[in-house]
Amino acid sequence: MPQSTESLCLACGLCCNGVLFGAVRVAPVAQPRLVSLGLTVVQRPDGSQRLLQPCPALQRSGERVSCDVYVDRPDACRSFDCLLARALHEGEVSLEEALAEVAEARRAVSSVEALLPPAAEPLSIEQRIAQVTAPHPSLTAAAASLRARLDRVFRGRQQR
């Protein structure tokens, strides 16, 4: 990973904190290793296994993030590059521009979170939004705007 891309990832963490994704696919062969590292892997009704987000291995220290299981992270984590990281790697955006996009996404996340009740347990932002049962036009609008930004800047065609 080029140094500028690594700098972006260490400043971001949106792929691990439950904002971009609600779960990460885990190969069945990786499940015992991840469990031995203290991570919870759940089995879905279709038999596939997932590591729920936010990932408990994600650590934040000031403005930087790190992964406690980076060397042993799931293949889906290892192979994921968001659109912004790809654009940075290809020279389409500078590190400064990419970091500004991350900051803007964090502001959008904060706007949505401010409209949500406190979470009793770690849940992805989509799970928290889904728990709101009463009509909430401000939340609906803020969540739609956030999803559009995340799809455009980070996810592309990746599934939530």
C-alpha cells in the first residue's frame, strides 16, 4: 500500500467503524482464527459467516485509527480498497483532498448520529437508523444524504 494511501486509511476507518458496512464476509476457514483473536463471527440464515461492524478490533487514537488484528484480518478486509483510496492511489485526488472528503463524511455521520437515540450496544449506523420506528423526516433526509455521499465517494457498487 503506498504511503499516502496508508495515511488516508489510518485517518479514516469508515470501512471498519460500521459506517460503510454493517458486516464483513468471513471465509469459514478463517472463523476459528478470528474467534481465537477475540472477535465474534455470526452465522447468517444462509450459512454464510460475518464479522459484524463496528469491528471491535478497530482502535482510535486521536485522529488515527488502527486494527488490533491487522496481520490476521479477514480476506474481505485485506482486499477492500474504497473508491477514495483508489482515486488517491491513481493520482486523481491529493492526500489533502482525500482527507477533506473523510472529514466531510465524518461531519455527515455526526449529523445523522445527532438525530439517533444512544445505542445500547455497538451497531452499524444503518442498524441504528433501522431501530428508529417513528417517522423522522430530518433523519430520513440526513440518512439519504449520507448514503449518497458514502456510495459516491467510498463504496461505489460495494454492498452495505
